[in-house]
Amino acid sequence: MTTEARYDAASLTLANGALVESEKLRPGVVFDHDEGDRVVGIEILGARQERPASLPTPISR
């Protein structure tokens, strides 16, 4: 998982592959698909707001 504080976004790469389409599931959540329509990544925009309160605060490195 990578985060981009400047854009308040987090992304999770599930598989290597060429991104050919993005699907907005709901505001702030996007699935990235490859040429076989497989989900290869997930992007969360507004990540600070989307993090469930039950998760611990991430440690900055």
C-alpha cells in the first residue's frame, strides 16, 4: 500500500498489469482493471476520512 498525503489518497496494488480502465465504486473508491477486467488496484481518495475509527493511526516513516 502506498499513500500520498498531498492528495489524501491511498492505493493498494493487487497485481502487476497494464491499467486499462478505472471503475468508481462510490465517491472516493476506485477499482483499477487490467485488460482481462481483473482488479489490479484499489484507490481510496480522502483516505483520512475513509479510515475506520477502529484501525490504529498509521506510523509515519
